[in-house]
Amino acid sequence: MKILNLYAGIGGNRKLWGNEHEVVAVENNNEIAEAYKTFYPNDKVIVDDAHQFLLDNFKDFDLIWSSPPCQTHSKTNFFLHGKGIIRYPDMQLYQEIIFLRQWGKILNGLLKM
């Protein structure tokens, strides 16, 4: 199976997938990407914008894992209100969910079951 691991960080859930898959990891921070490579040297690691990479490459993968940092779209974002910081949540994760529901072959197949 060919897996796309977006917002890869240092690996996170990657450890649960075993080594029998072809994994492409996308991380936007070069130092973090280098740390990922030490944990998973057989994975292809790309330093790029994961959100745009998904849009450009989603058709090439059997499974897509996307877990952007939650501080921008979870309740954590609202804790900033106590510090006088008020901002919109980052909706990129929800954009990706809607996009994959429309265009992702695996997720669409599961939703039809």
C-alpha cells in the first residue's frame, strides 16, 4: 500500500503502520524532517507544504493520513482569548476532509459501504 503521511512531524502514528508499506512523509520544517528520517530511513521524506502537496498528489496514494497541528483548529485556539488573542480557527484540516470525501478513492469507498 502506498501511504501519504501529511504533517509528518517526527513520526507519530507512523510507528503503527509497520514496514511493509511505501510511505511518503511531508513535513514543512527541515529539522523535523531530518529527525523523521532517523526514525524511518526507508520512507521518502519531502519538505513542503502538506496542504498543497495533498492537492497536487492525492491520486498517487492508497491511504492518506493528515494530522496538522491541532492548536489552530481545536479548542486550544480559544485558550488564546484569555491572552487577548482572538482569531479564526485554521480550517485546512476540514478543507482536506471535504476534499477527500469528494475525490479520495479510499475514503469514498468506505463511505459507500
